[in-house]
Amino acid sequence: MTVQGLRFVLLLFALAGFAGAGAALAVARSRVLEEGEHDPGLLGIGAMLFAFGALCTLAASGFWGVLAFGVVASGASYLITAQRIGMFRIEARRRPAPPAETETGEEARR
């Protein structure tokens, strides 16, 4: 395996770790908001997954890779998971549809 292949595999493992960390944080926050209970076990799992992802990224691309790749991947995972479990909604603003003309000109005059 080449060095570039090894880096790619390490970044794939890091992505899995960062995604799991973001999802764990979203679920832990959801439990706090809904039930009022803190879940230190889930936060520990999230920290462990983030550390795993950070170590893989450090080996593949260094400290700046953790900031550039890890923070973005964890944040995106948090947002996607939080939206899927119903903490909030992210929607695109749509233009209002043009009014549908239901009557023809002759029917409107009658």
C-alpha cells in the first residue's frame, strides 16, 4: 500500500470517528433538552470517538487537518443527526408559487 493510500484509509477511519462523535453529542444534547438528564456515558463515547478521529487525522495530515477536517465533519454530523431526531429543522426558503389561474377570462366576466 502506498503512503497516499494509507493516508486515505486513515482519513476514512477519522471520518467515521468524527461522525460518531457529532452524532453522540447531538443525542446527548437531545436527552438533556427532552428529559433533563445528563448522560456522561454518551458524552464519554463522543469524546473517545473524537479522540480516535483526531489521532487518525494527526497521523494522516497533522494538526491543521484536525481543525479543517475534524471540526467540519463533527459539526456536519451533529447538524444532520439533530435534524433527524427532531431537535430543529433546516429548510431552504422557497419562492412563493405563482397564483394558479383557475378561471378563464370568459368565466371571470360572468
